[in-house]
Amino acid sequence: MTRDNQHVSVRRILVPVDESVHSRTALETAKVLAAALQAEISCLFVEDEKLLKLSRHAFFHEVCSHECRPRPAHELERDLKRQSERIRRMIAGAIGEMGISWSFDIRRGVVEAVILEQATSADLIVMGRMGRSLLGSTMGSAARYLILHGRGQSMFIQEGFRLSSPILTVFTGSALSARALTLAAGIAGIIGGELEILLPAADRQNMRRLRAAVADHPAAAAVQKRYHPLDLPLVRGLLARLFQSTQRELLVLPADAALDPRPGGVLELVKRINNAILLIRDEQVQPTT
């Protein structure tokens, strides 16, 4: 699908990278999208300023499986440099021969803040959703921060994800859901897949109105579609239950579909959904708290 006929304008894809499997999956997904959209991939590695500051204190120790030993700051600096070199080679090996324009940037700072700052010049962010803690795999702090404070279009994926049919979205008739429909239809077209559209409506009349609006949408006209009605008063609980299966299809989710005005309302919904998510928000930067 070419940029002239797929209705999706993405010129720069930002991929925050480290050596995790989730980061590699994000890079593979970005590669597929960049090849189809003729977009540039901008990879970002952030040297964690908080960790570096801690390493300068005498109490800073590295805990391994069999020992706990001091970790001097110069060792951490050396290891970060080696890590960035390994990541650069990984990126070059993954996309270097595909004719995709790419770059690799190394920044130092608070990881979440640097990613948010760099996201302002990207059309799409693709990043791993999960992180590691003492309790095992959980939503990563950078993904959580970006969901709370980010803007625009951000895709959060997990290990093993691959773009596959169907592509899912929620259409409420809002401007955000129309943008989500455009992106979902464009991605479905890229992979030659089907589009499944969830329609939250209070009654049959509103359901028919939403279906007519989808039918008139130029981006959705070129792909096969299936519709799933949702009872509007129950939509929040239904959305979460619908996606609490083992499905891995991509859900293109307009932020206002959460129907929750609280600052963390979208985050709470995303945490309850197992699918990879492309979150669509207003272009205005959300205020941090």
C-alpha cells in the first residue's frame, strides 16, 4: 500500500529501544509500518540519569543471583556505552538492508521525560508495553508515563506480537474515533486484513447512525469490515471483558472511548486489556502532575 492511497500520514516513527525482547518486537513492528508507509524510524536509547546518580553513592550495589557487590559509576558508564553499541548493531541487523531510513540517538536523562520530549517530533511512537519488577512482568514505567502524559499516536506492544488480521477499533462518532478509524483501516490495508469495528450506542437509532458514518468514511471504504454493537451504558466493562482473552490483535483505541474523565481513566482501561494497543489522543500535550 502506497502513501497515496492508504490515508495514513506517518513520516517519522519513534522507537525507544533497549535490549529487552519487548523492544525488539517494537522494532520489528515499526519496520513493517515504515516499509509500507515510507516512513523513517528514529530509535532512541536513554541512559538512565537516576541510575547514574545512584551509582555515585557508596551504598550503590549490584544485586546478582549469587552475590551483592559495589558497582562503581565508571563501570556503569562503560556498560552503558557497550549496551548502546550492541543496540546499534541490533538495529542495523534488523532493518539495515531493507532500504528504510533510520537513525539511532543516545540521550541521557530521566527515561520517561526524555521519551515524552522526543515524542513531540514523531508522528507515531512504537514501544514495548511491559517492564520488569521484583513481582515479574508488569506495565513498564515509561509506557505508563506516556499513557498518562503523552499526546498523539502511541503503540504499546508486548513480546510475541505481530500485526495480523483483524485490526480492531472503537467508533463513537467523535473526532478522535474518526482518526482511529482512519489509522485502523490503513493498517488493515497494509497487512491485507479485515477491520472489526466496535460501535457503542444507546439504542438502534444511534447504532444505525454510527454504521452510516463508518460507511461514509473514505478510509474504511477500501477494507472488509465487521461490526460489533455495544450497549453504551455498559461500554467500559464490556471493552475490558472483550479483550481480557489471549487475543493479540491490535486494538486502535481512541482515548475518549474509555468514557472516564479521570486523569488515569485511560490507563486503567489499557491495563485491563491484553491486546497490543495503538492509543489515539488529542495532539495537545497533556499537563503533567
